[in-house]
Amino acid sequence: MFALHLISIVVFMFSLGQTTDMQDGHLPRPSIFADPGNVLPSGISLVITCRSLAGFERFRLEKENLRIVDVINSSSSKTEARFYLGTVRKDTAGHYSCLYKVKNTWSPRSETLQLKVIREDITETSSPISEVTSVESKKPLLSAWPSPIVPIGERVTLYCQSELGFETYRLFKEHRGRSLQTKDFNSQQSFVIGPVTTEHAGIYRCQGFDSKSLYGSSELSDSLVIAVTGNFPIPTIWAEPDSVVTKGQAVTIWCLGMPEAQEYYLYKDEGSKPLKTQILLKPGDKANFSIPFMTEYDAGLYHCYYYSPAGWSNHSDFLELVVTGFYSKPNISALPSSLVASGGNVTLQCSSHQGYRRFILIKEGEKTVSWTQNSQKQHNGHFLALFPVGPVSSKHRWAFRCYGYYKRTSQMWSIPSETLQLLLSDSPSQDHTVENLIRMAVAGLVLVVLRILLFEARNSQGHPQGEVWR
């Protein structure tokens, strides 16, 4: 009994401690993981995902406890931030962590994520000299906030960061193949540029300096391209065969710009680096980016830019790419019936025993049309949503299917329901015409019968039985 009592006290103190922590503003530690994994071959694309238990205002990704980039939350219910770090290189290896901010309070750092990079050419042997190179020569990391693509007239902040903690940093802008320093580009760590003009566009690098260091300075960072967007026609973005794609199928994202476009850049979600780049062999007006095998990681919001001799365009509208086939299919039915008079209305019902919070109704045909409704929980435990449809006409195909999804995975839909085809009956005007014709025919027949009976009655009265004709 004493042991049970002691355990109860410990549990109570632990829960009290947790409550006190939350009241003191302490936030739970986030989680962090890498896609496709922790051991990465050079040349592939890397995505680091950080998750919190509740909504966040800002998520920060760090390498060796130095800030790389932040992501600002656009939705209070969003609990995940994805960082697109581009192509894996040798210097991608290292220790990563993330933390998030809620109401001016920063969470503890996540557990450390260690990434290792392996060479694609396994026959290459390492040089003993390269292994003993002084840490003083390590490159700093140069990044842009909020994005390296800056609308004309706006400002951008460039961060030069190094684990070695140099006294000062200098920012360089390449000009005709040379890196030239500008007076204003001396800073402890950050450089604010703007309001930007087209003259600010170009390739930037940074370098760390320390008077107490034996070597005096670091190597130049890798290059960072700053693009300044102007008042050029924004590109158009779309997906083929559709923006709603079944898991495992291929999809192509198209970006349509102007005929002088030379380069196209595709971005996903709030990534600060392009997901894909396409340089045209000759100037053209569109580019295509293929996804050969659709997964949940490919779902999201996409936008694109193009570059021409006149400068950078603004980004396109956002394309929402949805992947289906993850959860059980819902049911679809028509109320009161799938047989509808032309010009009439009908209510379609999507339902499921799954806890889907929203349903999507898709109308198939020449152009896909969709409607979204919140679901309602019924007494039998089913969730359903009602969609009024109409007026129905014979000019279009009236075939429907529906999907369900959860709030936290709004771009991952269920298996589609069976297809419901509405059947059209004759229009009300045609029905009345037929009825009137039938009524007129019956009335005419009755009139003929009455006349015959009347004629026979008169004849019988004028010639009594037994009278002999003369």
C-alpha cells in the first residue's frame, strides 16, 4: 500500500509540474525529421519537416545552433513547417534543430537531427590533407529573409552565419565575374537591402573576418542569387491531367510566361529555395515540371516565376495540388431521388463513418467543378454533408463523386466515392402537353359515344314496336 501511495504522489507531482510549466509559458519541444532520410546521397532534394503540438506563429530551422531560415505561419491551425533546402551537397551534412514561437515565447530546441552525405562516386578516395584542413576555413552560410525573390521597392535581409563566431562579416556582390565589396556591406551578421531596384539583383556571397584569428578570414560562402521582380506579366500555372491526383500517378505542372522567358523556377509552400529549375535551350513561353510518382509529400501549394532579359516576373497564383487515395471512400446519394425533372433541383449527400470534418463534391464533365462543405455528426455516428444542386438541364453531364478529408491534412483526400449519375426525366411542359392531348382524346371519344346513344334513342321513340311500315 505504501508503494502505491508513493506512486500516486509522484504521478500527482509530475502532472502538477506539467501544469505549472504550461502556466509559466513553457512550450513543448517540437519534433524534426528529414525526407528522404538521415543518410543522403549528393544530388537529391532535401526537405526538413518540423512539427509542434499546437499552432505556431514562427518556426525556425538552425544548423549547428545557427539560424538558417524562418517560416511564418499563415494559419492558426497549422502545426507543421517544411524547409526545402534544395540539392544535397557535401556541406549539407551537419546537426540540425528547430524551435517555434508562440506569443513572444520560444520553445526549446528539438532533438538534434544529424545528416550525413555520401558520395555518389564510391571509387573516389579521400585526401588526408582535406581531413586536417583548419576549421577556420569553413564557409559561412548566406540566406535571405523573407525570400531571395524580392518585389521591386521592397526590402530583404541577408544573414551571414558561421559556427566560428567571427567579429564581423562582409557582403560581396559579383560584378562581371568578380566579387566587389560595398561600404554598406559591413555588419555583425545581417544586411538589410532596399528598397530594392533592378540594380540590386545579382549574385551575393559573404565572408567572416576576425582580427584575433590566425587566418584572419573564412572562405567565401556559396553564392546566393537575389532576384528582383518587376511589373511584368505574371505567369500562369496549372496541372495536367488535373490538380487532384491519385496516389502513385504522374502529374505535370506547367508554367506559362512570356515568349522571351529564359528560365523558370518552381516553388512549393513557403520554401525559400526553388524546388525545381528549368533553363530553356531557347527562349519560350512555358516550362513543365514533372512529378513521376505522386505521394503525400508532393501535395501542397505551388507557384512559379520566370526570368527574361527584361528581369524577373512576380510569382504566379498558387496552384493547390491534392493527392487522393489515403482513407476509406465515403458514400454518395441523391435526395429525394437520382431521377430529376429537367430544370429541377436535387440535394446530394456525402456521408461516412470516418470522422471526416469536410467533404468535397466533384462534378465531372467538360470542366471539373467542386464544392466544399463542413460535415455534421449524426446520432448514428456517421458524418455527412448536404450539397444543393440545380437547376438540372440536359445540356451538361450530371455525374458526381465525393471525397472526405481531415482538417490537418486538407490536401490529402480519401478514396473517391462511387460515381452518382443523375437521370433526367421529361420537362414539366412536355408532361402537361401529353396529358392535355390524352384528355382531349378521351373527351372527344366520350362526345362521339354520347352522340351515338342520343341518335339511337331518338330513333327508338319515333318507331314504336309492332308498327308496320307502309
